[in-house]
Amino acid sequence: MAESAAVPTPAPVAVPLWAWALVAFALVTLYLLLQENGTLLTAAQATWVHEVTHDARHALGVPCH
């Protein structure tokens, strides 16, 4: 007869609220940078944000031209 071995299960980890807030902020920031097309900023600011993040946008596969 085969004996069954108990499989250890990891204990749940409590993630602090500030960590969830930081993740949410990072996702919203990433979304705004990827969708940046001048709707949230003036033309001069949008151009500056676009040029600063230009290479990173291409690295993430975002077409910006």
C-alpha cells in the first residue's frame, strides 16, 4: 500500500496597504505614459514627456510615430 506524504503549503503573506498603493500608482503612471498623446498635457509638456520617454516607449513596443 502506498503512503501519502503531506505536501507543505506556504503560509499566506500579508501585503501592506502601502505596497498595493505603490503598485496601483506605478500602473496608472505607466498607463498615462504609454497613452500620452497630448490629451492630459499642453503641447509643450506633451512633447517633453514624449521625448524623455521616447526610447523606453519603443523598448516596450509602443508605436509613437
